[in-house]
Amino acid sequence: MITRKSKREIEMMREAGKVLAKCHREIAKLIKPGVTTKEIDDFVELFLEEHGATPEQKGYSDYPYATCASVNDEICHGFPRDEKLVKGDIVTIDMVVNLNGGLADSAWTYAVGEPDEKTEKLLEVTKTSLYKGIEQAMPGKRIGDIGHAIQQYAEAEGYSVVREFTGHGIGPTIHEDPQIPHFGLAGKGPRLKEGMVITIEPMINEGVWQSKMDDNNWTARTVDGERSAQFEHTLVISKEGPIILTDQDDIQDN
């Protein structure tokens, strides 16, 4: 069932989004050769505690960490670990923040060290894909409009769009209807309505779009070993236009 959120629920999610966005801005300062994703995960857990929040995905279906940390060919749900990041890696940090019952979800892909031209393009196209999808998140549009815009752009740039994992509704639980595919046909799917809160989170691959699952039954990676990047925001469908709740540029430093 697709639900629309009250003003009070949206305000709670907005506050959670502010904490999440601040956390990602701090993570960006930590990403460098020699740091481990387990160190980043420990930082996130402490940061959220200091801000009165909790990592919602920790314990969700027995997931054991505060973040997902997906490196290079890992598409999503990578486990934080003690292996050091090296120059040339890319790492996606994904988290869901719970602040007093309000939820927000955002993933961001970071380059480790100075990125080369190939890495810069992958990250730029993936981030632009996210915003191409967000542009379609208006009342009266359909879910297929979001995926179509993302797919058309990413494939025209020479990349592929992961099919097996989608965006979703969120709040008060971590995953709700509707699913938001990042591919598809314009004009198809449920109609977007004011007050819906969704995530858009395209996963864009350098090679083919198909994935395979690791033995941990969580981590998905590309079948061809090529890299995958992801950017994600939580947003509200509003008659004034999409309202991004996890915008890192819309927060104060203090």
C-alpha cells in the first residue's frame, strides 16, 4: 500500500535528513588511502549517537552494521571491513538514519585519492542520473517517468543501469511501497501524488547491468568485475516540486 505522509511526519524525516547529510559531509573528509570502511562505519555509529539518532539498518533483517560500504565492483550492501582503501578505489557509503522516529536514506559514492578521468566520468554520470530522476518526481507524473529519464541518460553516456535493486517508499519503516525502478517506460506505473516520500538511488555500472550475490547473501556485485557507483536522496513529492530531505548543500555547518 502506498501512503502519503503528514506534515508532521515529513518534518520528522526532514530533521533526520539533516543529520544524515551532515554525516556524509564528515565522511567525505575521512575518505583517503589507508582508511578502512570499518573505521568509517564506527565513525558513523558514534556520529549518529552524538546527534541523538540511530542507524536504522543495523539489525534490519539481521544486517550487522550501521552502514553499507560497497567498494569498486560491489553494487550495494557491501559489508564494512578492515581492508584498507587504496588510491583509485571508489566506495559507496549508504545509510538510513532514524531520528525520533523520522527516517532518511542516502548513499554517496566517493573517490579514494585524486580520481582519474574515467572515475570522474562514472561518478558525474551517476550523480547526474539521480538528478535526472528527481526532476520527474512531480505530482501527476508516473513512476516510469523517473526510471525512463535515468535509463535514457545513463545508457546514452555508455553505462548500464542495475535492474535488481530499486528505490522505494520510506517512513515510518525502512522500505515501503512503491518500488522506484531506475529503468523503464515513460507514462507507466503508479501515479505520483503530493505527500509521498520516496528514495531515488540509481546504481550505474561501467559494464553490463547484471549482478551476482556474495556468499554473505547481502552484497551484490557486477558479474563482469567492472565498477558500480550510486547516489541516493530521500525526497518528498510536492506541488512546488521535489523536496530533497538529504541535500548536503542545504545544511548548516554548526
